[in-house]
Amino acid sequence: MNRHQGSKGKGKTSGRGSNNTRSNSSARGNAPIKNQGGFTKPSSTTKQTSPKKSNPDEIRLNKYVANSGMCSRREADVHIATGLVSVNGKVIIEMGYKVKPGDEVRYDGARINPEKKAYVLLNKPKGFATTTSEGKGRTVMDLVANATSSRIKPIGRLGRNSKGLLLFTNDEQIHDKFTNSKNGVARLFHIELDKNLKLEDLKKIQAGLKIEGKLFSVEEISYIDGTSKKEIGLKIKNTGNTIIRTIFEYINYEIVSLDCVAIGHLTKKDIPRGSWKHLTELELNTLKML
């Protein structure tokens, strides 16, 4: 009887032990466990997810548009929702879309830039190439490297051995204004030739020369008072100087010196060769009205 009771007792004890084991196991699997300090430790079966790292160089599209000066951020949301904004040629209507460095963003077809607008006028010396590419030796970008943190670029070009005024900006509207040959901004050049310019050749240039089926025209051309007829003044709206060299090569003259002395109303006054200045608000507003 004692053996039977003992056996029975052991059986009950064993049963309780098994139930307790299952109960504790279940508790450990489904509930947090408190440590001695009373703080809750996460369950060993809880999955930990690390937050997604954001790229500090990316910027929300609505902020990008607003920073460009087009509108407020709230208005930018409306423009994005109505499909007026595109990134790299694709219309974006997603509010949280982020723009990466190098992306081309356009508002209503016009490219925009969130950088502060900068307008730098350089008096270029000889020996510097007009290019933004590296590996080209000394370039005009070296001369304006400390002018602004904005990513400016030259409008048009002057040859390595040419000198004079060159305007830099990151304002696409101003850039487009200059590159419009019909309604662009005229530049005035002081040109020295290898020989006197005949009056008949001056008149040919004034009338416009047709070279290989293409018309090359200038705004004005004249002799410079008080000098020989080797030196002339020429006003043209084209932003490069290649067209000028083409004109004179066609009528058998060689350009010895080419100096851009004015861009619209902007002159070299108070800008030593190799130096630059920021446009004043008045100069900029006048330029926009030309």
C-alpha cells in the first residue's frame, strides 16, 4: 500500500512537473522576460529591424523645386501632383520622391536648379581654355574657383589665346537668353588683324557673308578711331568666337588679337585682367531686360 501510494505520488509529481515545464516554455516563447532590475528584455524570437539609412545628398523633390526659387514648398506639392515636374525626363507625381545629385529636374519644361543663383563676370587673360572639362591644362574654371560654391559654367567661349569678358552662371534662363541668336545679348569685340581691313571687305561683313550655304551675320562692324585699319570693333550676338575667325579666314585675314570688351551693358571697368566680380542687382536686372 505504501509502495502503491508512493508510486502514485511520484506520478502526480511527475505530471505537475511536465505541465510546469510546458507552461514555462510557453511563457518564454511568447512573452518578454524581466531581468532583476525590472527591465523587460525582448524575446529571443523577436526580429530586430534596423532603420533604413538615408542618403544625405538626396533631397525631397518639393524642397528641390522650392529651393530653385520657383515657388513655395506647398505650391511645389501642387505642381508635382499636377504633373508639371519631371526628373530625368520622367514625370514624377510622388510626394516623397527624392532627387539625387546629377538628376535633371525640369519644371514646366524648363530646367531648374536648387543652388543659389550666381553671376560671375571674368576678364579672361590669354592661355586659359574655356571649358569645364578636366585634363585640358589651365582653364577659366581655375580663375573663378573661389568665386562661389554654386556650380557655375561659362556662357559661350573664348579661345585659349583670346581674352576679355566671359560670364559664368548657373541660371539656365540667362544661359538660354545668350544662346538665342535672334534675341540674344550682343558682345562687342576689339579685333586686331594681320593687315588693314579693306573698306569693301568691311561692307561685305556688314551685309552678311554666306559661307558653305550658311549665312554669317554681325550686328555692327567699324574701324576704331585713332588707330590703323588693322583694328576694328565688331558686335555680334553669337556666344562663341569661332564664327568671328571663320568670317575673317573666309576673306583672307588672320586675327592677331581678339578681346571681348563688352557684354551687353557690362564692361571691363574695374576688372583687371585675370580677375572677376559678381554682378550687382542693377546689372543683373538690366541684363534680364535686354
